[in-house]
Amino acid sequence: MGWWRETINIVKENDPAARTSLEVLLTYPGVKALAAHRLSHFLWRHGFKLLARMHSQFWRFLTQIEIHPGAQIAPGVFIDHGAGLVIGETAIVERGVLLYHGVTLGGTGKDTGKRHPTVRQGALISAHSQIIGPIEIGEQAKVGAGAVVVADVPSDVTVVGIPAKIVRVHGKKDEPVIHEEEEKRAYYMSKLEKAREASHYSSSL
């Protein structure tokens, strides 16, 4: 299946308002932004970085969707509405991910190298969610609208709130399992913060 056909099909599968393929091609800014990103990313990988940035900024103006040309985005991603969506340079977005308007896949400003999120296959990131730092959103995970996520989200869970907390595991509100998963997230988050502080301190010497 070609990229265009897969992209159109994923829109029609997930948006009941999408009636025809022609309508999707002509009126969906997410499709235009993703198509433009393919060229921007090609230019970026082949060393034409300034041209890639100029191209991405042109399409940002047209679509209100900002995707850094360095971001890695698989086929089959669906951006619904899209206005205000931002995807950073080292972000990775896998096949089947759903992104809604106002979402940010951003950095903290403290990290170097891989500093933006990785969103695994089939995850859903709801409107105005802020996914910050080199964290991972697991396969089939759901992030609620307006959530601020600063720690890894396991596969097949739902997180909501500021900061985002797990409220469902495998679609169920299983309190003991939720508590166990939150303890794991807190532990790994504290280890990550200590590692960042140590790295920052050593780099300042």
C-alpha cells in the first residue's frame, strides 16, 4: 500500500466526517503537513538543512502545524484538525498514532541528543496534551486532553491530568495495578532526574 493510500485510509477510518478521498486530500491540513514533512525530512537527511527548515516553515504557515524536518514520522499517522500542533526535531512517531490539535511533542531545554518524545504504535494523544522530554508513550496508550506528560507511559494505559497519572490499565480502572504502575513511573523518573543532574554537573566542570 502506498503512502498516500495508507494516509487517506487512516483518516477515513478514524474520522466519520471524512466522506471521500478527494475531500481528505483537499481539506485536511494534517495530510498536507505530513506529506510536506516527507520532503522536508528527505532534505534534512541529505544535508540541505536550511532548505528543509525553510520548507517546513512554509507549510507551518499554510497548515498551522509545525513539524521539525528532523522528526521521524512513520506512514499511517493521523493528525486530526492539527492547528497548533508542534513536533520537535528528535521526536519519533510510529505507525497508527493519532494526534489531535494543540499537541506538543517537545523538549525540556535541559536535554541534549535525543530530547523529544517517542510515541509508539497505535497511541492516541488527545487535544492540547503536552508530551515533554525524551520520554516514551507506549503502544496503544491514551493521553487525555490537556494532560502534561513528563514520565514514560506504559503500553495500553490511559493517563490524564497535570502531571499525567494513570487512570486505566487495559481499559479498566484496576486500582492495585494502577498504583503499582505509578510507583514504577515515579522510581524511573527519579533515576532519570538524578542522571540528568549528574550529567549537567559534569558538563559544567
